Amino acid sequence: MEIIVGAMPPIRPQNQKVPQKGSVVIDAQLLHVRPPRRGIAGPSGMERRDKQANDPQRGRVLTIMVPDATALPQDLDSAKYDVTIRLIRRT
């Protein structure tokens, strides 16, 4: 018997994933990758964030561009959506 403490469940192959109801595949272009914010920005100590939250230290901020915005949901600004990204290396 094998006991692994704190291990993540194995990732299923892409062809076995079941698409959730209402999910949409949208092509996008990765523009920029930067490290997370490190606390209060600027000399005034004011941030544009509404909530006080710290970014994860091991996180990265990705800037993406969707060439066709009509593929995005109309209520993207107001509704809560989960976003899943799939990175494909250019050949």
C-alpha cells in the first residue's frame, strides 16, 4: 500500500475531460508575463484594487488578448467565471 501525504490527484489526459455546461473555447494571444504585486504601490500608498488581497508569491500575472471579443460572454464584467488556460507551444 502506498500512502502519499499532500499529493495532488493525477491530471487526466485532455481527451478524457468532460466539458462543463456553458463552457466555451476562445483563442487568445499571450502578450506579457510578470511577477505578482508586492504590496502597496506608489508613494501615496493607494492601490486601484477594491479588496485588500495579497498575490501569491509563486504566482504569475498573464496578460492575454482575445482577437475576437464577440466570442466573450456579454456579462463578463459582472458575472463570475472560472477561467482555464491551455498553453500550446508554437511550432
